[in-house]
Amino acid sequence: SVVSAGNSGAALATAIFVLKRLGGVDRPAIAVRIPTMKRPAVLLDVGGNVDCRPINLVQFAIMGDVYARDVLNEDRPRIGLLSNAEEEGKGNELTRETHELLKKTSLNYIGHVEGRDIFHGDVDVVVTDGFVGNVALKLTEGLVFALTDMLRTEIKASLWAKIGFLLARGAFLKVKKRLNYEEYGGAPLLGIGGVCMISHGGSSAKAITSAIRAANECAKTSLNTHMTEELAKSIDLKKLAEEIHLNKKAQ
């Protein structure tokens, strides 16, 4: 197992070079746990691949499904494709073709999900390309930090606010723990022949400890074996992806 808090691109390249890709994986993906109203969801890719083809996103969905089952103990994870609207036909060429492909899989695919839907807890695995995923992740991080600072400023503004905070302190601490990235520590790089956790460059000792714990959890499972098995079942999807792409071009 490897835990890295260095440059994520370098960690990705090194992992591919040393640990190699799993069979059936064109591009490994970085997955993060996202806190929701119900239980953590998985968002991938969040920076490993800024330019993707539909087959890449389908492979991300398969890897995310296995991760949610093996590590998060979800019986039948609900898979959603991040888009700008829920309706059929919405999105760009990448999401439309990926949508058609995902409907052909045996995954529990529930269709398009919008950014605001992620935190409701009604989807377990959210699939997107690394560019959109990274923007979504950093927007979420920035929002959490901004809200925390706003709340801190308002609490300090008056005596009554301070008293109110003391009365509700237990609830505030529970919410803080759920939103604190240090509880997760790092993001697993899925699709390589080993375990690699990618942590934030400014990670604290607590975050690194959590990342090591998460890497150990992954190492104890049959995650990579199950991913290889599931990806092998979807080998015909590459041919189908080409057919869908050509049909879209012909329309």
C-alpha cells in the first residue's frame, strides 16, 4: 500500500508505472468520499483524467460500484452520471453517449444527477470526468471553508450568539466531524494493481493517519480482484461504445 501527499499527477504516473493498471482498465480514477445527508457517497474521477471518452466513464462507474460494495458495504450501489440536468438528452456529447452505455450495463444506474443532488444521499456513486470532478470537489471544499468562517464570524459578533453556540455545541461538532476531510484522509486511486491513497498536499498528521487506515481497509478486501472480474464482464462495451459514437455522428 502507498499513501502520497505529494503532487497528485506524479503519484498517478508513478502508481501506473510501478503497480500497473488492472486488466480491463484504460485509465485509473481518483475517487473521493463525499459527505451527504444520509451516508458517504463516492465521486470519481476528481482529477486523474481531464479528457475522457464514454468508455472511460463506464469503467469509472464499474470501479466505483465495486468500491462502494467492498469498502462502504453498499449492497447495490446507485450509480449516477453527473450532468447539468436530469432529463434524457441533456448534457454534452460525452454525457449523452456515456448515458446510453451505462443503460446497457448491469449496474444499478439511476440516470443523470445534478450537482445539487449529490448531497441529498440518494445516489451512492457519482461518475464524471476528472475536469468536472475536480472543479466540483474544490467548489465543495471552498464552500465548506467559507461557511465555517461565516459561522465563526457571526458567533463572535454578539454575546447571545456565543451563548447559542455553547447550547448547540454538540450538534455543531457532529456536523464539523462529518464535513472534515481529515476523517477520510485521502482518495483511493482505483484501477491499479495495488492500493494507493492520494492525500491533500497540506494534510495534517490526523489526515495522514486516516489515509493509512483507509489504505489498510482497502488492502484487507478483494477490491482489485472484484474490479478485474467486473471489468472482464464488460469487455464488449468498447465495441458498443464505438457503435453509439458512430450512430451519434451519423444523426
